[in-house]
Amino acid sequence: MIEIQPTELAAIDGAIILDVREDHEFAEVRAATAVSIPMSQFVERFDEVPADETLYVICAAGGRSAQVAQYLEQRGYEAVNVAGGTGAWVAAGLPTLSGAPA
């Protein structure tokens, strides 16, 4: 499985970041451009996953996102795990949002 560092991901213009943490985690803090599809809802919301795009999957520390990235790869998607997850993103001082999404 391919992994990317948060700083490398932040440099990719227009990257699709799928955040697979639960809603309360997403509301606490998230990468500024992340889209929420919690791992617990991923299979039922799979039709929301963009096709034909590289997908960058993020969670809190990298475990759940690695599982989802593997799931996506098995279905023919190009998926990249974000090493260190949102914790590493925040630690790197990259752009974040907090609060419930609009």
C-alpha cells in the first residue's frame, strides 16, 4: 500500500481527502479540504466515493485509513494512506477546520 506524508499531500492541488473517522472526530478537527465518510458507514456510502481519481484516505493516526485504502485498492481504486493521520496533519501545522461541516 502506498503512503504519503501530510506535508506531501498538502502540496497536491485539488487532492481528494477522504476522512474515515467518526463524525464527532471530524467535527473536532480535520484537514481543511477533507470529506467525511466514516469507516462505520463506508460500505453503505460507497456510491459517494469518487471514481477515476486518486483518493487520499486519512483517519486519526493511520490505522483505519490503511484498512479503507486497502478496501478501495481491492475494488480497483487508486488509494493512498495518509501516514500519521490527522494527528500528523495537525502537528505539521497544515490548514485545518473544526466544528460541524456546513
